[in-house]
Amino acid sequence: MGLFDFFKKKETAPEAQEALDKGLEKTKEGFLSKITKAVAGKSTVDDDVLDNLEEVLVTSDVGVTTTLKIIDRIQARVAKDKYLSTSELNHLLRDEIQLLLAENNSNDFRNFEYGDYKPYVIMVVGVNGVGKTTTIGKLAYKLKAEGLKVVLGAADTFRAAAVEQIKLWGERVGVRVVAQAMGSDPASVAFDTLQSAVANKEDVVIIDTAGRLHNKIGLMNELGKIKNVMQKLIPNAPHEILLVLDGSTGQNAFEQCKQFTDATDVNALAITKLDGTAKGGVVIGISDQFKIPVKYIGVGEKMDDLQLFDKKDFVNSLFN
Ligand SMILES: Nc1nc2c(ncn2[C@@H]2O[C@H](COP(=O)(O)OP(=O)(O)OP(=O)(O)O)[C@@H](O)[C@H]2O)c(=O)[nH]1
Ligand SMILES: [Mg+2]
């Protein structure tokens, strides 16, 4: 069964849109005020306006590659309609960004399947402090609310506080956490977690990992080891390698995405901390440039501040 079909209906609720609008407030304010400046004193979209617009997108952390694609599209529209008014620019921009994002495969996650074996296993990766553990807690909350049995694996054994933090989330959400002492082998924690989840017929396993592996070889070895051990129990585990990126770091998030996708088979992305930043444009760039679906966005620190990413809603929210 597809795990994420569960969420679909709920997410279109007005409260979800409201929470999204609120979470993106800072990005939206920055973006729209820059656009207003970009067209000040101009009635039609001319070369100056396009230059300014390019700068707006780049400084909103959309990224150069994606910005150029968007500008090309707007330029093509202007070529057809020389007297395109600047008052139409917002709508035009919204439509073009939506079309651009619709062309890549960012919604493929709806096809993720358990395969023949339960549980569905999610391994969460990402550098230090991006919001991995928090995202795991929020995701567990969401899945549990859908009636799924969830268990968390405390495979970030690097420091005692990490184990305590995930245990706390487990208590808060009311899901089981498998942990060993600080400093123990992360692969062994992952194995224990899967083994007990199979025995208890639980639906979803989420494995936390340490974010401290700064060189690529170390990272590959560590994550490779965890994967191998899990595959002894469940041949196609982990079904999902979820890379968490901190949206407030702008271009760094792009860089981390490159590094992690080189080092391991990341097949889903979560972009966090969008509530505290004006750099939310990063979501547009990342979902355009990486052929990996952005699955979740974090818009706050609370349990229910994780949303399924919907490209259309996201862009609408920026322009509404
Ligand atoms: N405002 C806001 N804060 C967030 C969000 N997600 C996480 N945080 C905060 O970011 C900080 C770091 O989050 P963690 O979940 O501990 O990050 P981590 O990746 O597990 O960090 P390490 O275990 O040290 O690698 C915490 O203070 C979280 O509350 C979000 O979407 N919005
Ligand atoms: Mg953590």
C-alpha cells in the first residue's frame, strides 16, 4: 500500500493552508516587497524589469539555475505580448513557477510502496542541527494520527542528549523508541529497531542518525553499514532515505543536498525552519534542480508543524 495516500485529504483542509501561509509569511513578505520595488515606476515588463526580477529571485534563494529558467519563461511571454503590464507580473510569475515545478517529478512519493515486507523503513539523514530529530517526532505524530504503528530508532548515538531528545519525542507522541547507550554502534541500534518492529508487526520504522559525519567517505561507510544491517531483516530497507535540509541556510542547503545525494541514495527531502526565514525560495530551487521529491516542509517547532509539500499550494501561498 502507498503510505502517503493517508495524508492527501487532510492536507487540503483550510487549516493546513492557513498554517502554510503563516509559516511562509517572512519569505512572502520579502519576496513581494522586492517585486514591488522591481517594478516601481514601470508600467510594462521591459528589460529593466526582467533584470530586476532576476535579482529578486536570486536574492530570494531560488538559486541561479532555476532563476534563469523562470526568467526565460517570462521573457518568452513578453516576446508574445510587448505591452504586458507590470500589474500582471505577480500572476504571471506564479503561473510560470507552478508550471516549471509541475514538469519535474516531485510528487512521485505517492508511489512509494512497502513492497512485500513490513515495516516501511525511513532512514533520516542530514548535517548537524538541521532538524532531523524534530522532523522524526513530527512525522511520527502524523503517522500515528493516521492509525499507523510507528517505532523510532535512536541511531544517533554520538551524544547522550540525542538519545534523550528522541526518547522525549517518543513520549510526547506516544510511540515506542528503541535505544542503546550513548556511543553504541548505530547499525546495531537500527538492527534492534527493525527486529522488534517486525516482531511487533509495526507499520513504520524511523531511524535517526548522527549529523556529524563531515567527510564523504565517513558518511558513506556509516550509512552503508546501517543499510546493510537492516537489509538482513528487510531486503529493500530503507524504503526511504530522507534528507533533512535547513531552509534558513539558503544556498548551503543546495550544497548539502549535492553532498548527501552523492554519498547515499537519498530519495526524499524535508526542508525545515521555513517559519523563521525569508529564504523559503530555496524550496522552489531545490525542488526544481534535484530529481528527488521534496516531501515535507517544516513550519515550526511543534508536533503538528510538518506539512506534506504541495508545489501548487506552496507557490499559491507565496503570492496570495
Ligand atoms: N522554527 C523551527 N524550528 C525548527 C524546525 N525544525 C526543527 N527546528 C529546531 O531546530 C533545532 C534543531 O533541531 P533538531 O531536530 O535537534 O536537529 P537535528 O538535525 O536532529 O540535530 P543533531 O541531532 O544535533 O544533528 C531545534 O531547536 C528544533 O526545535 C522548524 O520547522 N521550525
Ligand atoms: Mg538529532
